[in-house]
Amino acid sequence: MQKLRGTLRRKNAKGSFYYRLTVANGVRKEFALKTTDELEALQRAEELDSIWAAPTMDVAVAQINAMKGFSRQAQMLPLSEGWAKYEIHPERATPHTVSEQLSYKTTYEDFVAFVTTPGKHHTVITSVAELNSKVAEEYASFLKSQAQAVDTHNRKIKRLRKIFDCLKDYYSGENPFRSKTLLRNAREEQATIVRRQAFSKEQEQQLREVLADDQYHVMNKPEIRVIYYIGMFTGQRLKDCVLLQWQNVDMERRRIWVKQFKTGKEVTIPMAAELHAVLKEAQAWKEGQYVCPKSAARYNKVDRNGKSVGVNLINIDVLRVIRWIGLEPSVAVPGRSKKMTVYGFHSLRHAFASFCAEAGVPKAVLLSILGTDSEIADKYYTHVGDAAQQQAIDAVSGTMNGKSDRDKINEALAVLKNNFDITPEYREKLIQILS
């Protein structure tokens, strides 16, 4: 056996072997040999020694890519069987929701449908072994041509990245979905971005009025009214409001405890008088653990796959109320097939932050209620409302209450000219000073 040009080592007594080698231009690289057998590790290290003589780094990288798997032929696996292999892989993604789990499967199935269907502008493959950077780039280009958001595009690429990380035994070389060039940049949407809007105090008052008006109808309206009040006066998310339990409501001490579903953070919130009155009414239908039992049951509905469908049902009811006050919740955006939401239940959270900022409530206090260092707080503590902004502009421009310094001087001169209670000489002197 020839002498190695690098250093063979293992990080612990029973661990896998690693081979450290200096390649082109003095660059040191360490390779995981993926074996605990010393003889096999020596054989693989000898194969890697050919990289030592590479004249340039580009040649070295090409040799490394060619040798990935240490001359092992990738096992043949049809794309149609790839998902079954991924599902049992120990390093597969483990999303928290059934919906996201299904999204992984749908993303893979969409990719397979694209690459296995003959077309003029893309390469057709049928096995995982045929996967390469060209195929990945063609699919990314196809996704870019679809009317979808940048975030949606990037989530699909990252799901495929994870899936093919788990299927690396069935193709050679690097995972082509690891290329950063496949991802889109958020700046692509800067010209068309639509941001969630906060309700004004007048709009929130309108919401309370229509929720109390018998001529407007929505399923479980008394409960929807309570849910809206909880959102208005606590700033919590829709799920936290719908699934609030009586054990976390102290009517006597007027406090509410929330362990947020999204973040897991626990917050304690004083109860506003308006919210206390509405919750007192809700005690009349008290049954079970939930403050709004019918809405909670509806929210928790799932389909036969275990995917939540109740969220959309409750959201439809919430958006209906918003339309009652003349606001359109969603708007069409160029380049997207789906409308973007501008007004929704989350607008109550934005409004809560906005009102706190304009009232001078310290940011730390707001965060203790919202329960997170959210972008919402940053947004409203940077932009504290139209009135405050206008006041700042007025101060800078020398204009207050719509009047410039010159306007105010002229107004004072007019008063002096018509004021006969002071001597003519004194009046003339003041006019000269102000002029």
C-alpha cells in the first residue's frame, strides 16, 4: 500500500474516519470517508490522493465531484418510488402540522410530474440517478414562470432540497437543489408588495357596531363577537382567541393568561372594561372548557388526512364581518394568481400595536402583551401614526397647525394694525420688528 499524501484520522475511538489533504494552491480540505473500517478508509484515502496533483482548484473540485461516493455507482431508484424512500428516512423533515407534511409530498409529486412529462424546454428524467444541476435549474425556471409569491417559490425549492438530501444514495455528486441561484430574491416583489393594514379606531368602532346589529348575520355570531373583542383588547392571534379557555380567564381579577400556539410564549394581559362586559355575557352559554365552544369545535375540524379545515371556516366568518363595514379584505397583485390579504383578523393585532405606539406605551410593555419581538412592534414603533409623522414634518418645515412662521407674523401684524389700545408710536415700533 502506497504512502498517503494526507492525514487519516477519526474524531473518536469508534467513529468514522476522515482524511485531511492539501489540494491545489495550498487549500486544505477534510473529507468524511463514511466508514469505521480502517482498511476501507485507507483505500478511499488513496483514491482521494489523485486530487493532490490537480493543477487548479477548479480541476480539484471537478475531481471531488466525480469521486463523490468513492467510485460507488448510485443505486437505481425510479422517481415514482422516491417518496416512499423519503418517508422512512431517519433524517426526513418533521413539520409540526399535517398541512406542511402534505405540502412536502405535493411539492415532490409536482416535481416528478414536470420532469417525467416530455416538453420542449426541459430535460426528461425517470430516475433519481439522472438528477443534475440542469434539471434543477429548469424546474426552478418553470416555478418562476408560475404566478406565485417569492416565499412560495423558495419554500418549494427548500422542500426539494431536503427530500433529495435524504435520497443522496441514489444519485452522484452534490444535491443540485442546494444551489442558492435557484432561490428568488425578496426584492423582486418590492414594487408590488402589499402589507397588512391596521384598523383605525373608527373602523374598530364600526366592527363593534355591526357585531351588535341584528340585521347582520354570520354563523355563531355571539361567539364571533366575543372573538373580535378578545382580539381588539389583547392583540392576540386568531387561534389564541378562538381557543381561549375559561381556566385562563380570571373575571374577578380581570386578567387573561395566554400560552400562544405559534410561539409557545406565555403572556398575562389585564382585561379592558369592554372585554370584561362581553365575557360576562359569554358566561351565559358556558359549557365545557372553551369560551367560544361552537367556534372552537368548528376551528378544530380536520379532513380525512388529518389536515385542518376549520381554520378556513372561521376565517371566512371573520372576513365577512370586515366586509360589513365596507372594507375589501384582499386585493389582486400583479404576478400572483392569489389575492393578497390587506385586512383580516391579524389587522386587530396591528391596530393594537399602533394604538400603543401612538399613546406612548413603551415598546417593552407592548412586547410583553404581544409575546414576541415581532416585526409588528418594529413597524409601529418606527412609524407611529400619521398624526405624529405630520407633527414631525411640521416641526422640520417650520409649519405648525398648517401655518408657517411668516403666516403667523402676518397674522400678528394684522392684529396690531387694528388694535387701538396702544399708542401709535408703540404700535409702529412692533410692526417694524415683526416685519
